[in-house]
Amino acid sequence: MSDTGDGWQIARRRKGGRRSKTCQPCLSSACCPEPLDVSRVVRRVRSELRCEEFWDKWREQILVAGSSAPNPPESKDRDGEGNTDVPVSQQWECICYGLGSFSSSVSARYQLAMLLLLLDAKQISVKDCSVYDPVFTSGEIDVLRELGLTVLTDNEEGKRLSTRPTVFYLMHCGKALYNNLLWKNWSKKCLPLMKIIGNSFTSMKERTLEREFKRDYSYIALATAICQERRLPCPSRMVDVFSDTAVITFAAHSLNSLPQSTWTDPPEPEYHHVSDLEIIRGGN
């Protein structure tokens, strides 16, 4: 049956199935009449995703991956100015970049609903989850705040330093954003604090010419040799939403496989040879 008014289709299973219902995105603009109560729709889709078989596998993989995080480092930026007076919490936090315009995109609404499920699974308070996308409208920012999330105001371009265990939720983001994130945390102390849920690094490597990959996205190229990547399942009807997703972690012992020189004064990425950077720059 079609659940008109919210842009969702509910596909009922036959009797005897373990799950009572599954949800399918309706990609036609005709089935999303305005006005749309996005907050209510997202909450309902979260409940529907919880009933999906693949969610159980996502939750299991995400909880198992990198389950033991090391002690967080002293809060310190690249300029070497640390703040040692404030103790750093061991509590997990979450950073979400590149969610997209969920008021107009069904895929983005699914990804937002999944983010809320992941916060529940990891027992991360919604107030400890910060979100940013330069395309957010004022109305979407209001919805995010209504859901309890923290909306960032600055475009960090992914250059966020992890000072405590952090989930980075980066669904279908550009390679430069991942590369910037890795550069900012390129140390044996910071990388093990990160749990990335987003595009598979292995797939990025396979889809990019090796010479260009190492030149333009050197930190992703190096990370493929030291990260642990668990692929997350995606139903065929949701390939536009959750395809090619993995949970990526860094075990402390694996970092020793790289030469010590790799960790010394890592240069900030520059993308002189990249015509389509796939991210919006902070100055734009």
C-alpha cells in the first residue's frame, strides 16, 4: 500500500515472515506533496528501519568494530596549542557531515533516520551529535534542532580533530572530505579514536587511477593499508541510500606497519590537480 502524504511506500510481507513490514523510498516528486512534516516522517522512518533485517546486521557490525577505544589524547590542534586544563571525556560523540537536503531528498531522510538509530545503538546522546552540511536550509536546521541534534555553523571541510572516541557518519561524501578528516587525525593517538561509517575506502581505491589516488588522496591511500573495514549490507531497493557503506576503524597495533616518517609533520592536503573536488569549500 502507499502511505500518501509523506513520500513513503510500505511493502507488506506475507504471513509467516519474521518482519512485519519493510519500507521503500518513493522517488517520484508526485508522491511528496507539500507541506511535508519532515520531523514526523523521519521519526516514523526510524521506527520502520528498526524493523528491517539489515538493521540488525548494521547494529552488530557497528558495535563490534573498534569496540575497545584507547585513552583519548590531550586536546591539541595542529599549531601545537593544547588545553590541558579541561579533562577529555571518554563518552562517545558523533559528527555527521554531508547529509544533504532531507526536506527534498528521500535518500537523505533515510540517512538521517539511520543516524538516529545509530545514536541509539551506540548510546550516544543526540546533543553529543553534531551535524553540518552547507546546503541545509533554515527550516532543516530547525528540524535538526527539534530532534535534539547540534548544528555546526562553520564549514570545517572535514578537518575535525578527534579528542575523544568519535563516530563520523559520512554517507556518500566526497573523497576530499575523508582525506581531510584523516589528515587532521593523522597520528597514532587520534586514528584509533575514530569509527567512520561511510563510503568504503577499498571501493574508492578500486574506482580511482592508482597514480591519482596516491597523489590527490594520499591519506586515504595510506589508510587502506592499516584500517579495518567491515562492509555493511544494503537491500537492493535502497542502493541509492546505503550502497557501498562500511564501518572503518583503526586498531592501534596496525598503525605500526607504516614507517615512522609517515607520521612526522603530515602535510595538509592540496587538490591542485582535482577538477571536481566533490565538497563545498569553507570560503564558498
